Amino acid sequence: MKRLLPLVLLLAACASAPPQNGGATDVPPDTVMRDGIAHNNAEAEKFIVRNRDFSAGLIDYVDPRRATLTSRSLSAESVVFRLDQTGDTKEFHKAAIERAAELAVSYAWPAAMIEQEQDREGYLAYVRIESVGMPTGATRGTMLPVRIVCLGDAADIRGGYLYPTPLKNSLGRTIAFFEGGYLPAAHELPGEREGKPVKNPLIDARGKQVIDPETKQPMWEEALERRQSLGRVSYILREGFRIAATVPDEELSSESIELPMDRIIDAERGKYFLPVSADMIPELIRGVESAMAERGIKVKAATVGTRSLVVTPLGVREKTLKEIFDELQLISITFKPRNSVIIVFDDERQRVVLYGPVERRFLFDDVTLGTDPFTVDAVDPVTRKPRPPQQLPFRVTCRLVRRASPGRSGKYGIPTQAEVDAGILPDGDKGAVRLSWTLRTQELDREGEIELPSSDISDILRYLFAQGMGPREVVGFCVVAKDKPALLAELGFNPRRFRDPENPEGR
């Protein structure tokens, strides 16, 4: 599966990729062959790609292995009485009677009711009751929605009678309880039995029935809605269980999933990097909420600084917290960088992609690359003394001759396709740089100098790649440009990808 990470990950494998032009005898005359890679203008355009926005999986920005799931799950077993031959039968009826007798002792139910139903099948149903998440902003006395799952073969429990039943957490503490009474009947709306003013969502202002355009079914929510999945019947009870007045505050917080936004890149040395920059966070939050809504799950997303993403499920839901966590790991987010360029290496296609607005791709200072930035401040693993940085085969000096100007059009002299077709050149200027470069290897000895009519880093990298600049040196140029700073860019690195085998302690 292709995964675009917002960081530069130029693999050492790039340097040993097979020739892309069929061998030395087939390469065009303007091609430089270096380490089995063809370097020319055509290949440079394939290797250095420019896009405005990009989509990537959420798991490219968070670490699901270190996720924390805060569950407030509550559960109980109970028995629904006074059904009209829609309850459990045969062996399920016997199991329901036995469980009812046990619960009657625990919850002080009247034994007479159990004796009355002893030999009458279909009048009671054994059920499991479970919470569907702690509602956001829940307080003592708040009604808690629950799911009631039939454990036997009951056909319908709506309209049945449920004796007082507590909902307990994993520690056995009672958090919510049902005071006892009849469950809502079929088609009964929440609040209807208590005499509350209820607006029937089936009827619009013109008195016509409202129909869902997709399911072709009436749009409404029953107080006790029947669901059936994989042969098991369950019900969503929207009101009935009330949060106890004695519940500690910590038990009233919402369920949540916390996902670290930093990744371990060196387990031995405990190093981390942050793949999400501050200006990307608002789009990350919006993307998570909209992507989950498309899957039918309403959530609220927030971040704790730039360290973690917290996702809180909202409202009545069908899925458990673990199932929501599984869904989160499948969604994709679309980013449109605004304040900087994001430089990405697609290690599947072996290319560098620059994402972001055109105006952020222009250099605003000189850049000089002579030594490998990943070997600076290196330490000899034996003597523990500093080691000199390694010289790169491809060295370049980039001097800014003229800064880019947007002009009145704001287009930096870059026409759209429509303007190209119409022969229109917008005002503005991409600037200019003077490039002086050398390439010294056992097989190659080349050098050159040119004034390039653009200060766009993608144009500069394309030109230099065509002259023989290697993948590692492309990354090095980006590092120096960002660190100087001569470019507004987002970069991140995995040291293991760049570490010199002879210098394992290098950064």
C-alpha cells in the first residue's frame, strides 16, 4: 500500500536502482549515468514532482501502536418480563428463568413474578445491557443511552417490563440504573410516554410523511429501536438508564482514543520526530471528523499541542470503542499546505514530491552544499571523538541573484494552461539563481555554471538532478535550505535511513 509521509525518506536503495533507460547503450546523449540511475531532463521531471495538495492515511501521522483507549463501558444482565409470546422459548426460556431467579436475589425483584412465568414460554427474555459510550458533557442525573442485546431467541422485547437494574463498570461500581418500568413500545418516540411535547419527525410542515431518500424508510428515531445483525437482535434504548448521583467525576468523562503524533525513529536511543506541523493540525482535525462522518460515526477531534490526537465519539452509536479505533486506522486525510512546502519522498515510486503553494517554493537566500549534513557532528564509536563531516561527490553553490516577485496578478509569471493556450503571460517573476556545481566520482568528472531564471527549489533540483545530483544530495540540499533558512519547508528524517555504515553514531 502506498503511503505518503510528510517527510523526506530517500532510501539508500535508490542509489542501486536499475538503469531506467535500458542500459548505457540506450541512454540519450544528454544523460548522465550515476550509480545505475539515469540523470537527464526527462527523468528529473519524473523524480521531482510538484502538487498543490495530497492525501495520506491517518496512520502516516499517528502511532497506533502506542494509542490509549479510555473506555467507560458499562454492562449488566437482566430479564425482560410481561412479553406477549415474543420472548424466549424452549432451552432459552429455561436459561432466562434460572438467571431471573439469581438476579431476583441480587436486585430484590419479586419472586412471585418468576414463579408465575415458570412454565409459560414467550413471556420473558434474557438480555445483556451495555452502554454505547459516555455522552459528552454527561452529569449526574443524565439519561444514558444503552444497547439491549437478546441472549436467547426472543422475537421482540418492546413494551416488556424491566425490573430495577444497575449498570456497572469494570470495577463493579454502579454508574447508572433503570428504576423499573415498561420499555417503550414499537414506534414510540422518546419522551412520548412521559407526556413531553414530542414533534413527530415522520410528518413535515405540510403534513406529509418524511422518507429517507436512500433507504426509502421513514425518518424517525424510536425510543427503543430494533436492530438485527448477524442473526442477533438488539435494541437501542435512548432514554431510561439514569446516571447515579454518587458517581465520581472521573467516571463521567467521555470515552476517547488518544493517538501519539510523534513516532519512535530510534528505539535504542529513544528518538522521536513529529510528522505533523502546527499549520497542518487544523486540517488534520477537520479531516478526521469529516472522514469518520462519512463512515457514519460522529466524532470530535482535538489535539494536545502537537504531541497527540484525541478522538471522542459523540452521541448514540452502534460500534464499540475498539471498532471505532479500527475505523480510524483506515481513514485518509487531505492536506493543503498554506504556510510552507512539505517535501515528501514516495519510496514506492522513488520520487520526491513537493506539496504546497507556489509562493512557498521560492528561495530567499543562498544555499551551499559541500558536505553531507547527516555526518556533521558525528562521533567515532570507538574513540568517542568528533569525526570530520564527509564530502559529497556532487557539490553545489546556489547564489540568489533575484528574488521572486508575484506581480499584480500574484502568479510569479507562471501562466495557467488557459493562459498558455491564449498566449497570455501574467506579470510577476520567478526570480533567478546562479548555480556552480561539480561532480567528482571514480567514473565522472564534471562541472558547470549557469544562471537559472528561477528561484523555485523544484526547478533548481530538477536542473541539478539532470546534471548528476544524487538522491542523498537532493535531501541534503533541502536540509541546508531549510536550516539556513532559505526556504519555508517541512522536513523530517529517520536517521537510520541516512546513517553512514562506517559512522553508526552519526545523527
